[in-house]
Amino acid sequence: MKTYALFTASALWLLSLSPQAGAIDLARGQRLYNLHCASCHGITGIPMMPDTPNLAMREGMNQPDFMLMQTLKMGKKAMPPYFGILNDQEMLDVIQYIRTIR
């Protein structure tokens, strides 16, 4: 039930964004990725830590953005939660930047 509530709240939030407020900033996403994510996931998406998804191979990226955002907010396994560190727009910027890594 908790997962469904988070899913619904996230979906409603994403739908409520105006086009201006929801504009993705890939440069900011890259800066935030390099600052918060690259030490484990690698600058190029090839992991530096064991049992870390290989983002260059799209591991774990087959989910909708709002699900990935929940993972960023709550953390998962060794990944710390970023709730209160990154805001929702910054998380979306990071997610969209990760989607460009090849």
C-alpha cells in the first residue's frame, strides 16, 4: 500500500509540473551525477563498486522516471538516500543525464 501511495503521489506531482518548471537541465544533471553518483557508478556509468548497476549498459534504467526518483529519494542497498539533499527537479535532471550515458 505504501508503494502504491508513493507511486500515485509521484505520478500526480509529475503531471502537475508546468512545461517551464519541468524543463530538464542535462548540464546540471551531469554536474550532480559527477558530484554524488560517479564515485560508485563511475564517470562513464561503468561501476567502480561491486554490485552497483552498470549504467552504461542501462542496468536498472528500464523503469519510469518516477520510480527511479523514489530509489534516489529512499536509497537502495549501499546507495544512500538523497531525500533532502537533491530536490525533485535535480533528481529528474540526474535521471535524464544518466539516460544519455552510453
